[in-house]
Amino acid sequence: MQIHANHKEILNGKTTDIYFHRTEEILKKEKKNPYVVAEVCAKKLPDKYKWAIFTGLSELIELFKDKKIDIKALPEGSVFFEKEPVLTIKGKYLDFAKFETPLLGYICQASGISTKAARCKIEADNRTVLSFGARRMHPCLTPVIDRYAYIGGVDGVSAVLSAEKLKLEPKGTIPHAVILIIGDTVKAGSAYDKAIAKGIPRTILVDTFGDEKTESLRLAENLQDRLDSIRVDTPSSRRGNLPSILQEIREELNNRGFPDIGIFVSGGLDEYCLKALNPYADGYGIGTSLSNAPTINFSLDIIEIEGKLVAKKGKVAGEKEVLECERCGNRKTVFFRDSNKNCDCGSKMKEVTKQIMKKGKVLAAEELDVIRDRVLRELRFLNV
């Protein structure tokens, strides 16, 4: 039994909250369908984030193809801050009313995953980061999670379908199950080396049965230069001091003549623990913290109706735009009608949002690699 929604059902409003369908009924009976301006922004970011990454736009625009509306938005993969409008919609209200629920769903989850991935990539400090989160969410969501983790900066994904869609080779090792069934870490490593095609890295778990340092040395002595790296996935109940465990492994491998064997770490990792592991680790598998990343709580609000400024309590009426100074990097949100767009440094500020749709025609669709490259450029200037 398939219970997930398909694209046709989303377009038909089947995943929309019922109150938007009731809104349509009311307004049609009242013969009201005004031209409105609506904006999307996040009043607060989760977990005291200083910034977030805006993603999900490429899926969102599929909702509005051939609808007579205009959309301005930050380019997908852009950094944004609290209270900045990331998206502005103009058009007859009933042309987009029933899409508010999926619109927000696309960008809230996507932006949350990409932001968490970006934070992990920054803290990994140029080390490899892989998305291992497929097993933590409904399998229908696997390509979604991995797509936005990859856009956010991770270097690869473990799930086969995700890798196919991203045009990547899936990355991963072997599970503990193989080692348990074969009965010994070294024998399992040897079996892996014999069975798996050459060119695929030999990375073997070392925490199944015995001491991680001892198992690492046994594998290194058996496989020699065929062993690319070992993977430490020690359960939290047995970790003690994980950085110290990694330090022991690294120093022993170096002292025994195996400085080129890498150390890959997984199991309950997030951006907050990576700095302590960086001196000894060469890469990370990040799972639950990516797939279960805090969503960005965007909201969509009408801010103008038929040219008149109007907004609900707690919101500010009037179309706005985000400006940035190319000279000093200063950034501010101003009213669209504001004629003063100069920076405090004296330079002219530039609008960062772009027109991406005009009367339902897509003007600025971008390929995945372009979006990801934008994120990676942004990350060079950001701190967690």
C-alpha cells in the first residue's frame, strides 16, 4: 500500500490544509479575488542559528507554472537571516491560495536540511562529510533529504536512489551485520576486499567485537595498503572519551607504519561535536541530525491588497526587498518604495532577490550544481 502523495495530488490541493479550501469557497461566493502581494520570511531561526540556507525553490516553482503570478526570491542556496523576505508572490489570491501549505512544506524542510548540512560542513573543516540519514526517515523522503544535504555541502550520500538522482556514486562501508555473520573483523575485511570491485574504497568497521585500536591494527596488518580507512561507530554506552579513542588509533597506526589509513567516524554526530574530533578524523557520516534537521519556520503573509498596505497583527505591511552592499557586506531590509538604497559606507546597495517567475513563466531555473556551488561559496565566509 502506497500512502505517499504524488505530484498530481499536490497540484490538486490534496495535501493542502482544509482551511485554504474553505477560504476558496468563501471568496468565490463573495466574488472576491483581489490582487495581493504576499511575502515569505522566518521570524526566528531554530536553535539560535545566526543564519540559514534557503533551498526548496526549484520544487516550489513547479507549483506555479502557468499560473498568472509573479515571484521574486533569493537565489536558491543563498544565505538568509531572521525576518528577511526570501520570497515575494504577486497575483490574484485565488491563483495561489491552495498552494500555501505545500509551498511552505517544500522550503521549510529543504532549508532546514541544507542549513544543518552547511553547519556540519563548516565544522568539519574541509574533511569529508557523508549523508547517512536515509534510515531515519520514511523511504519516500530519502532522495529529498539527500538532495538538500548535498546542496548544503555534504560530499556524498549512502542511499542508492539518492546517488542516482544526484549523479553520484553512493558512498558507504559495510554494516555490522556482515562482521557478525562472518564472526571476525579481519575475516570480514578480507571478504570485503575479495568480493567488492577494485576502485571502491576499503573502509571497515572496527567496533563490532573488540577494542577499536586493536581491531584497526589487525586490519592494517592484514590488508596493508589495500585498506583505505577504518570506521569508528562505537555505541554511546561504550564511547567514554571518543576523541581519545581516535587519538589512540591515529597514533598507533602512525607508529606501526600506516599513516595513510584514514579514520572515518559515524554514530550520533552533529556540528557541535566535530571540532573535538577533527584532529584525528578524516571524515564523518552524519545521519539523524541531517534527516531530522530542525525545519525553518517560514510563514506566508499578505502585506498588500489591491495596492493598499495591509497586514495582520505582528507583521509589517508593504512590499520589501533585501539589499546588500558589495563593498562592505552590510545587509538590510527596506521597503520597496524606499528611495534611499545607499549603504552607511556611502556605496550603493544591490537587491539580492531575483525575479524568477513572470505570469507563470519560469525565468531563472538553475541546475543543482549551480545551487550547490553557491552554498559552498557562501560557507567560506560563515561561522556556526
